[in-house]
Amino acid sequence: MRFKFTVGQPVEYKPIGGNVGLFTVVRQMPEEFRAVDRKYRIKSEREHFERNVLECDLSASDKPESTYSVVLPLRRFGAHH
């Protein structure tokens, strides 16, 4: 199985409960035994962290960043004091 997206490629990703946002592929993850889909690490310029996502949840993007809404931060359970 081959990777559909390359490192550095802009992609669209829609987090659960969020808007479609522009991300960049940071890394193609190693193949997992009996995995149905490839995994990637992606990063948005507007976030300070990377996300692990499945290939089926991404699509190629050729639109400028200004056309995308702000992606809402992940909601974490539990309180940090």
C-alpha cells in the first residue's frame, strides 16, 4: 500500500465537532500490522501541537489558508490546576 499524501503537502482535515481546516503533513507514520488505512501526523499553523489522523479523514488542498475557518482547539476531559 502506498501513501496518498507526501510530507509538506497541504491537506484538509475536519476535527470531530469542528470546521474543516488547513493542515500540513508532518510525517507518514509506519505501517501497522493489519491496518486498513495509513496514518499521518499533521500540523496547523494555528495550533501548537500535532495530530495523528487516518488517511481517509484527509483530502488534498489547493485553496489559500485564508479560505478556512479557525479550527477549534481539542476539548480535553479533566481539569488541570
